[in-house]
Amino acid sequence: MGRPTRRWLVAALALLLAACGPAPRSPDDVRAELLRKLPMTLDDRAGWARDIQAALQAMEIEPSSSNLCAVMAVIEQESGYKADPPVAGLSKIARAEIQRRADRLRLPAFVVAAALDVRSTDGRTYGERIDALRTEQELSALFEEMSDRVPMGRRLLDGFNPIRTGGPMQVRIAFAERHARGYPYPRDGSIRHEVFSRRGGLYFGIKHLLDYPASYRQPLYRFADFNAGWYASRNAAFQRAVHLASGRPVEFDGDLLTPGAAMDAPGSTERALRSMGVVLGIDDATIRAALGKQHQHAFEDTALYRDVFVLAERQAGGPLARARVPDIALRSPKITRQLTTAWFADRVNARWKRCMAR
């Protein structure tokens, strides 16, 4: 075989291999990387690695180093690798929530006091159990039991569980309930109960973090979305484009459509877009329909998305970013200081970078 022929064969083989892309990682390789990067002091490191890997496999998410580190960075930030993390001042939060509910229902104080003085299933009064609360799972279970067993409990507490996030990644329980289809494990009770387990909390947390297509070039924006909701970072960048194109004030919070807003009561983003209706060549109903895709990747395929960026970039004199961390102040009974989505995303991103360097 002559040299030109050999060179041609080598080049052809190289092109073929490049076209095929990198070979998928073996499960053993993924597990070995997880065990290298999980904290050495962590109890049951093999169990954590198994549950992370199982969740990625169930959703067919690529177990790249970037994705593995993204998962571990969120776990570290949200719970410090605790399946059911303790919350400081939880009893005070619980009593405040009960009192708020009672005030809303105009229930006298003696009714609330009598309810808390009822003996629970473990012999203690519900008031005593509230005072001993340490974790979100304990509070969630306590509210469910009180709703069933305490006089006036259903009126006071039914459908009003103050715990809205849970598990090692602090995923929203409402999100888990909406995405329960395809859950790969036998359920131990409700999806709410599954979220408080390590395997369930990891599965739904990873789904929220990674199981949606996004055009982001940096993981920072997925971390912001984990805090603010799918596509919040893309939507915040779109809101800035709307502001530049229209000259109208717009909030960069990633929420394009005010939930439940009537057609005659649009939010700031929708109002600004309507002011450009003639320029964009679309009516209010078409704008509303496009904004209804705010939680979908398909929003980027709408004429509204494309045309607004064309106008905004003409106004700005150059290309605009397609992702921006939303401007959101975080509010929760568990948060005792001023925090923002940007603070959360930056903290997780720093942890991700340290993980990638290990």
C-alpha cells in the first residue's frame, strides 16, 4: 500500500471517528468520578453516587463531568449533603404559619390553643411536637397528621402545608408533583414523601436542574433557573431586549406573563410589547399566545422572540446576550436575610468551578 493511500485511509478514519462523536462513558467510569468528587467525610458515599447516577440514567441525561459537578454543586449549596436538612427556628416558623392561617379564617385564639393541646400519635401534644421540630419532613408529616386528627384540623390546615421544598436539592414539591410521570422508584406514599427521601429528592432535583433543553453557554444560567424556574434566565434577557426596543420600563424577573392576568390587566413585559404591536405587526392576542410559551424552549422559535431582538440590537448597536440572571429577591419563612437569585447562582457556580477543578 503506497503512502498516499495510507494517508487517505488515516484521514478517512479520523473523519469517521469525529462524525461518530465521543464514545459514551461507561457506568463504572461515571461512578468512579462521582466517588472521587463526593466529600470524603460523607456517610454512604456509594449510596449518594448510586442515586445520582440512577437519576441521570432514568432521564437519559449525559453524565458529563459538567453535569455531575452541577448536581453536586446544588446539593452542597442547598443541604450540605443531607437528605432531610435541619432548619433553624422551624418551630417558630410553624407556629407563625398556623397563626396566620387562623387569622385568615378568623378562628379565636382558644380554638388554636385547644388544637395544639391535643395528644398526638406519639403521646406528646401537637404543641410539644412543634417545639421539638428540626427538619422539614417532620413538619410536613406533622401538618398532615394534625389535619386528619385535630378538631377543626381540616378547616385550619387542609391543603395548607407550609413546606413547599424538600430533599437534598430543596426542589419544589409542586414541581415534583407535576413531573411525577416516569418516576423510576416504587412510591413510599405520596410524591411529597418521596421528595424527602434521598433518591426522590435527587431525582426531582436533577430533573429540575438538567432535564430540559436550553441554549445557555454557561451553567450559571441553569443554576439561576433552578432557583427561579425553567428559562427564567433566557426570559430575563428577553425582557431587557423588550425594554431597549420599546423604551418602556420592564422588570427583569424572568416572568413574562403575570399568572392569571386578564387581557385588560397585562404585566410590565406584556404592556411594553403591546406598545410595539404596530411595529411588530402583531396584535395583543398573538403577543399573549407567544408569552404563554415562556416556560418552553419553543418560545425562542416565535416571531415575537426573534423580532424583538432584531429591534433591540438595532437600538443597542450590536448583539445582545440571550441569557441574564433574573433580578429576584428571595422570600421564604426560612430566609432571615436579604438574598437574591444572583447570590444563589453565583454561590452554586463557584462550587461547580471547584468541583470541575478537582
